[in-house]
Amino acid sequence: MTDVTSCNFERLAPEIEAAIESAAFVAIDTEFTGLVYGPDATPSLFDSIEDRYAKLRQTVASFYVCQLGLCTFTHVPEENLYKARAYNVYLCPRSFGSVDPQFCVQASSIEFLCQSGFDFNKCFYEGVPYADRAFEVSRGGLKLTLPEDFEPQRVAAEGRAPTESELRRAMLGFSRCFEVLAASGKPVVGHNMLLDLLLLYHQFCEPLPKSYAKLKAGLSSVFPAVYDTKHMSLQLRQQGVSWLKELMSGADLFSLFKALSNSVVPYAPRVEGAPKDLRAHEAGCDAYAAGFVFLKLAHIVAQRLPMPPRALSWRNHRDAVRPYANRVNLIRAQYHHLSLGPADRAAETRPPWLCIRLPAQAQAQVRAVLARCGVVDMRCLSRHCLLVAVGNYGCARDIVEAFQDDPLVRVVKYKSYRHNVITRAWLWATTVGTLALTAACALKLVSGKVPAL
């Protein structure tokens, strides 16, 4: 794995761009300065996809990617081999004239980076600059405006026109490599990659739009095919193949990496180019691990198709995983994943919300029991009613069983027309209005005052 800083970027940029162009696919990962921008942006099992995007948009606008992992995988078909090239890119925004970027840091995220051995000196002293697509310069290059009394400096500056192009390239920094990736149309692979995609789009393309539909269109133009190994692994586990369930019992990236590294799958491709010191939460290492997991999962899926077991081409692998394309895992929300395709395909939802009726004085005890049942989020509808969203059906069953013998607590499936105060008020108002209108018409009919049609 190669660390990329401002000291070696100009030398390595052509190599990175060539590696992208020759790759079958590119894996990415990011480390960033913050994870959640305030309590209002905290993920919840009550979140719809649009709700979650609105929260993530706040977060993405506040933090920045300080380390980008990029790993290219090039197929060597005659050897049933993929050659990996991993790059660990330190990024740091730079001020230039009126351009003076601002960003936030979150204490817990900085502590996490410290525990993972992140090199802050490389980031802030030697980070590679970047610019989004809105950063424009004049066609003739960057123009220096100097006061008249600095004539010697003016002459010196105007006499070095070639350096203007160099300065422009330097200010664009890693954006040049990012544009090569976007223009290549190569599949992009990551693990639990929604926040990675949004941060990269915001940082290298443009601020995230308010509309989720516009975001999908923008992301699709930059990343036409993305594969999330978290979503792929969860889907394969749910398909009921016992040995796969046992193999992929852990869903985090390095649990999958270790499991798939130690498994024997006939004719699975070899992968060369692993970082010598493979460490979790170093972006370049994580990108390599995500690409490795993707390849192994693609081969497992392809071998399940009706064809004789044999070494497979990249085209075979790509075709096998096409059903997983542009589906990205969604953490702690109403849906398990979202689709970045032109039209949302049906995504599995979590179990239905539960409504728990209870004595007001029992709320603390009930909340404690709910917390022991698993991953839950709660909202208080009233002093006597809790709305509960659960992460899985096992948790829902545990909650029902925990209170089934309690005469004071009742657990039912939530129905908005019955349990939501606003919905109930609207329904009552509509019903009363309809009855009043019907009664008025009836009275007019009786009195003969309704005009003939």
C-alpha cells in the first residue's frame, strides 16, 4: 500500500490514474472528521429514506474526508488472478484567495482516529488539496493582481506564465484523479458505503441537493455502478444457505474478510497486492478488504448459477452480482437498504411499529425491559402510550413475550388511524364534516329546496 501526500502526489498521480483506467473495478473507503452532526441528525429506526437523507445532508455539509482509501483490482484472466493496488490518500483543504474552506471536528471521531493510529501530521502538514467542480479559474489561468508599487514582483510573476498552469493543477490536487474515476464508469465497491458516497460527492462534485431524487441522479452520473459488500453479505445470509450463514456470521468488514480468506471455494480467483500491514480503519486497508470480499462473494454467487465449476472471467463475476448493483445498506432505519437506481426497487422493511399501552408510573420499568430485548427506538405518544420501532422480528417477538402475562401492559401493532392523535383528529373532522354535509343535503331534500339537476 502506498501513502499519498502532497510530497509525492504529483509523481504518483499518473500511476493512480493509469491504475484506475486498467482496473476491472475500484474499491473505496474513507475516514472523516465527524460522524453525526448534532442530536437531530442521529439515525433512528423511525427514519424513512428521505428522513435519513435529510439527516445525512446536515452531517456531510459539516465534516470532511481526511483520508481516502482507493484500491484498484485488475484482472489477469490467464492466471485466474486479480492484482490489487492500494493507495492511502491523506486529504486536507487549502485556502486560496477568497476560497477558505471550513469544517467541523467531532471529539469522538478524533478519539477513534487516534485509537486507529491515524497520522494527523501527514493529514494537516502534507494532505493533498482538492476542489469541487464549482471551483473555477479563468481560461487564461490564475491571474495575480499586485499593487503598482510592487513592480519588481509584478514583473517576476508575469514572467513565469508556465507556473500558472502548474498552480492550477496543484490546487485541483486529488480532484484530477477523482474525475478520472468518474469518467471511467468503473464499478465502485465499498462496505456500508452510503456516507462514503455522500461525502465524496459533496467534497469533489457539488453540495448535496435538498431533493433525494436529485441526489440519486447526481450520484448515478458519477458512480453508475456501486456495490455495497455489507448489503451483499446480509442478502446472501438471508437466502438460507446454511454454510454461508455460518461462514458470514459476522457482518463487519474484517470479520467477512477473515472468514472468506480462510474458506475454500473451487476455482476462486487469487488476489495479489495486499497491504503488508493490514489494519482495520486505515482507509487504504479497508478499501483493499472491501474489494477482496466483493470478489469472493461475486465468485460464490456465480458458482451457484447453472454452469460447470471453473475459473470465471470478470464478466462472469460482474453479471452474477448485477442484482446487487446500486443497492446500499442503510443503518438503523425503516428500510434495510436504499436503491440508487433510476427507480427505487422494493426494499425490505423492518418489522411494523409496536404501540405499548401502560400505566404512566411504569414507563421507566417498561423502557428498561425494551432495552434488554434488542435494538429499539422509542417515542412517547402520551403518558400512557409508547411507540416502539424494532430492528428485527426476533426483537419484536421478545417484546411481545416479555409483556404477555402483564395485566397492566398491552402490546399491539401500531396503526396510525388508531394511535396517532393527529390522524385520529383528521379522521374525526372528516367524518363529522361528511355527516354534517349529508344531513344538510337530506334536510334540503325533505324541504324540497334542492334544485333539480
